Amino acid sequence: MNEKFIYLDHNATTPADLRVIEAMRPYFNELYGNPLSLYKFASKSREAVELAREKVAKLLNAEPNEIIFTSGGTEANNVAIKGVAHANLTAVRQVKKRGNHIITSKIEHPAVLKPCKWLESQGFKVTYISVDKYGVIDLDELRDAITDKTILISIMHANNEVGTIEPIEEISRLAKEHNVYFHTDAVQTVGKTSTNVDELGVDLLSLSGHKFYGPKGVGALYIRRGTKLVPFVHGGGHERNLRAGTHNVPGIVGLGKACEIAELEREEAKKLKRLRDKLYQGIMDKIPEVIFPGHPENRLAGTLSICVKYVEGESMLINLDFEGIAVSSGSACASGSLEPSHVLLAMGIPREVAHSSLRFSLGRDNTDEDIDKVLTVFPNIVKKLRKISPFGKHR
């Protein structure tokens, strides 16, 4: 009999819940009408889209008309950042009162950093805020960075690599004091922890279905009523003229169902934290000279980032994979790069240590037996690799 495959990379993606798949199924080949068509048959699709919008809004404590559907978190981030930037650029040309300055952090996902870099090439100014050794942004530096030209602050809710949760409420108060829009990339937190938009105080929030047991290829953007932004995908009048393109009805239905299930699974975080702490303690006890990046308390329940000195991260990943255990080396979206994690470097971790990073991210189906298996095989993998390591002699 084959050994059980152990999946510990849920921050990269999650398996679609069977309840999500069943909810989606009819909209592929039975109720396949275009939601914008006028005949009765299409009304079933239209009703399904709007019901899903209500479910997403409920999870966020938002109004349904504040939700637009996207292809995922990356598109939602682009709509938010570029949409606000260009809406204010238009305002500059018309009334010459607003600026072109954006603030973000050095540890954002590339889906935020790259749109910001692109906007810099278009004449916008971007300030990248530092973080401390735990990955928490410097609020004093943020406060000092805000000027009368600042139009947007974009800070992620929780970091995808180390799990640190940022002080979103404090940031939102700073943004409000200066009449600046505030966007958060909540791709890693929606469905895992509270994302009540009124409590967070955000104007825009991005989410992605496949990060919490929904389908791939669908996400959403919360846009607080009154927030001004322009679309960057032009075509039909879909999604209040903010996101052109025929609705992905099965995906949207699946996203709505995933949000509905997340409402019912709110106690899941306690289980994930217990398993994560067990993994943490076991690694602490069995493997010397390991660094655990990220905040010790304010972090995602199921995320454990480690740096194992004198060992290269991809080597550990490959050896774990051989044992039937899937983890990530640094950020999954950057796994093809030989460069160390920009997140770890921003946290002050030396380059040679950052190369030794692994991320364990636990999910709904993980068990104590999974953690026991990791703690059985992983110390031996590290011991073997350290004996042949080119990164320095282990003592």
C-alpha cells in the first residue's frame, strides 16, 4: 500500500472542498446561460451570481454592491492599485488637487509590488515601508511617509511566507486621518481569520477563492462605497463597469460556497494552531540551529516558516517530496527563482540563511499523524544534508 501523501503547502493553494465542487457542477452544462442575457434561462445564472455576491459580502461584513468578482487575488490587487492610481491621476488633470504618491511595504506579494513598480514607470511615486525582525511594518515610518500627495496605502493583511499579521486597524486610522485610501491584500486571511471590513477599516480588500478551498481562477475585490477607481480591463458593462468580461459563473458560485463554508468552519484555526505548535516544538527539540521567521503570536494559525542553517531550502524540499511530503521553499510564486526571499531579506535575515528557508502551511485535512511523520523524517533529512552542505560546517 502506498504511504499517505501529506500536503503542507496550503498557503500556495488548497484543494477544492467537495461541497464547493457540487455547488459548481450544474453551472457547467445545465444552467450555462450568460448572466447578462435577458431570457428566463439566463436568469438562473444571474441569480446564482448575485447569491454568491451576497455570501462573499456576508463573510466580509460588507454590502453585496461593494463586491466585484475577478479572476483571482492578482487581478483584484491590480484593479485596486491601478484603479485608484488612475482615478486620482484623472482628478489631478481635472482639478489639480490630488497627488500621485502610493505607500506599500517591502514584504508585499509580487501581485502588489509589480503593479507599484509599473506605476513608477508611469510617473507615480512609491514609498516602500520597512519591517522589523518579525515582519511587522514600521508604523512610525509609515506615518512619516504620508504627504499631501499620498493617494493610496496598500499593506497586506498577513504575509504569505512567514504568516505575520499586520496592524491593519492602526494603519486604517492613519489613512483616515490623512484622507488616504487604504487597500489590503487579504488573500491569505479571508476564510482563515476575521476579515470584517468595518473592523479592519479598509477601503479595498482583495481575496482569492483557491486559498480557502474554493476554485482556482476566481476572486473578488471589496470596494467601500464612495471609493473612486477606474477599470483597467475594458469591454462590456460587467461588474458595475469595473471588470469587463463574461462572468465565470461556476467559479463565482464556488467562491460563494467557499465563503459560506468558511462561516461554518470558524473553529478550524484552533486545530491548525495546535498542529503548527506541535510541529514547531518538535523541530525545536530535534534540529539545532533553526530560525523561525515571523511574529511569534500575531500570525496565521497554520503557517510555520523556518530557516535551517547550513542547508539549502530546495534540497530539503526535494527530500521531503521523496518522502511524500509537500512543502514550499520560500514563496511558492517565486519557487523558480534562485534569489532568496525578498520577505526574509527585508526582515534582516542574511542571504545565506534566507536560502535555507522552508514554509509549512497546514490545512483542514491535516492530522497529528501528518505532523508525526514530518518529525520522524525531517530531522534525518537535515542531518544528511548538513554532512554534504557547501554552506558551512555544522557544529
